[in-house]
Amino acid sequence: MSMTIGLAGKPNAGKSTFFKAATLADVEIANYPFTTINANKGVTYVRADCPCMSKDNRCGHCVDGIRYVPIEFIDVAGLVPDAHLGRGLGNTFLDELRQAHAIIHVIDASGGTDIEGNPVDLGSHNPLDDIDFLDRELTMWMFNILKRNWTKLSRKIQAEGLSLDAIIADQLAGAGVDEYHVICAFGACKIERNHIKWTDEDIIDLCDVIRSFSKPMIIAANKMDIAPEKYVNALMELEQTVVPTSAAAELALKSAAKGGAIEYIPGDDDFTITSDKLTAGQTKGLENVRELIKRTGGTGIQDCINQAVFDLLKLIIVYPVEDEGKWTDKNDRMLPDAFLMKKGSTAHDLAYRVHSDIGDRFLYAVDAKTKMRLGEKHELNNGDVVKIVSTAK
């Protein structure tokens, strides 16, 4: 399935560095607000162990047994308080973010930028103050969309007996909300369904819960390499998912690997210097990065992406094949495809992902690891290798 992860946060928190480190895209990075005017779009990857490691042959689609599955990535314009009212580049930010299925909120954990994204003395701004305002802006953005025609819609729902869930979902469709999100929101909040009596605060409360279901969020405590320890610790104590990151360190490693200076597998906590042409300064810089990632277990960038995909979006990776013995397709390529699917997806769902005709003609599936036959309602697991059997055309 096509999944998009959005990078959000105030200006100058390190979003563009994070984006470039994750995608190696050519984006502008500078130490002032609103460097990013138009959204940067690219492709990053979720990391997983490749099933081929259990076979005698390697598939040729992984790196030392590590499989990277592509994910759409978008870095939107920086957000400032009251963006939903049009402050800064707020409208641009919110419009671009509508397509994101999950959000990585990049926080400047170093305290070196104020709430507006302007540079200040390191540690002089408490990054905890930057946490809640993004939730608030997204909630108020949805509220403004829903409130726009609410009086008319409310009367229509009452007069024609229309579905409240469906009408709200339709009104918020442009914000990436569907009916399932609305149903979940009603189940999680205490707002009565008697919409005629709703106040603005009731609608805001409902939008806040809808936002939490439609735009799940993980926090990247960025600039951990220069952040005061007290700030990183305080962020880690939040009830939300927080991953300490150093986008600058990841970018340095990716750039060095691209230039042939080192061998580095994204997500690892070490690398190997392969070039003998590095200057003393370059070598010292790389060793400083090595010390950091050894101490922290990596730069955090890959971990952040993986948690967004596997924990927030609850996706699994499934590998469809045509030969359940060799795990190959019709061209004898081993494990050529890796599909991201919702946890709980069935063998029949996979058949439709491969091709709609195969889904229509589905007979059964075969677990290539166990050789067991799977029915159409069999729920798939992460890392499954599956052959689909269908009727002939």
C-alpha cells in the first residue's frame, strides 16, 4: 500500500536535515526560519530482516540480510503557533500535510531555537513547550474545516436522517480523514451524538480525537548530539513515543557512504572506514560520529521511521512469490517484491494487492516457509512469504 510519512515541526528544528538524511534528496538547509517554502517530497525506507537469510541463496534485493522497503516521505513548511489562522506558512503547511498517514514531529531538543524557530542560545528554550502546539494546530485546522458548513450540515443530518459519521468524514476528507477514523473517535470520546446541542468546544474536542486517529504522531527529539541531557531525559519521560535523533550525524554518514569513504548500513550503530584518502579532520569528524552512535545505539533516524511504520501505522511486510520452494517469481527472481500491508490483512487481501484479477480468481494461498495451505481469511504475519493460487483466466 502507498503510505506517506510527514515531517512536521517548527522552523529550524532540523526537519530538512532529517529529510535529506533519510532520502539523500537535494534540499536547502539553513539556520533561519522558513528555509522550506514548498514541501520536499521523496522516498525513504523502512528496515527489516530479509527472509532470504533462512535460505542457502541470497535474494539480491537486500544488503547483508537487511531489506529496505520504500515509503513516501514529505517535509512540509515549518509551523508556528496560530498557523491554522494563516500565520507564517500555516495554510501551505496544513494543506501539504493532509496526505500524511502518520507524522514525525521533529523537536529541537537542544533548546537552541525559540517557539517561532529563531536561533537562540543553546539550552535557553525548553523543548517541552514545542510538543503540544502541533497537536493544537492540526486540531484547529480540522475544526475550521468542519465548522465551515456545520450549521447547514447539522440541519441536513437531522432532516434527512443521514449518517453523522459519514457526513463528518466527507467534510474532513480533504484533511485525510475517513469514516473509520470518525467511528473510532466517537468510541474513544464522551461526546454525545446529539449534534444539535454541540458547542464549538464539543466540536474541537471531537476533532482532537479524530486528529489522533487520522494523524498518529511520533516525536523525534532531534539534535541529541548537542542537546542538554536534562532536556532529552524530560522528553523521554513523556507518555508519547519519543526517539532521540541526530539528523546531522545520519546525513554525515550517508554522505560519506555515498562518497565511498565508509561502509554504513542505515540503522546500524557503527560503520567501517574504507577510504585511505581522508584528511585528519575528516577522520576525526567520523570518529566523533562513531562515538555518538555507539553510545546511543545509532542516529535514531531509521528507528524513528521504523516505529512510525510498524508501531504507529501497524503495518507488516509480506513477500509474494510464485514458486513456494525457491521463493521466486516467474522470472526466477528470489523475493523480488515486498508489500507493506495493514496488520490483520488476509491472504485474499494480498491476492488483490498483487493484482485485482488474481484477487477475483483467488483459490487459496501457500505459506512458503511451512508449505501449509492458507484460506482466504487467514491473517498474514510480518515477514510471511506467500504463494497465491488462483483459477485460470
